[in-house]
Amino acid sequence: MADEYGVAINTARSALEILRQEGLIAVRHGQGSYVLSQPESGGADAENADVPSVAAVHQQLAEINRRLAAIEERLNELAR
């Protein structure tokens, strides 16, 4: 998954952990991660209630990726 989305392994793991904590996926060690059924919707407002949190997670992951890329670049410079 990390390769598919162009992120570090730890970033992908962190994202999966957030999804697990929010009850959106189940993790079965040795088998993988599975999307859980969505709970009954309370209408359009209930469906839209999670949109800001998903956007916030996406923004946080983007920031982590930028910071990680800068760290990796600096480490590569130091290794030369």
C-alpha cells in the first residue's frame, strides 16, 4: 500500500491505525485490513459529519509526507 500511494511504510501504518481507531476497518494479523460495514445513516447530516475528519486526516498525512521527504532528503545529503 505504501508503494501504491507513494508514502513511507510508517505513514501507511499510521493511516491504517487511525482508520482502525475510528472503527472504519478491522485488522486481522497475518490476513490484512478489511473495511467494516458502515453504520446505519441518520440522514444527510450524519453522512456529512465525517467529511471534515477525513479531510483533516488527509491534510495531516500530506504534511507528514512533506516533513518526511525533507528529512529523507537531508539524510541523503549527509550520507554523501
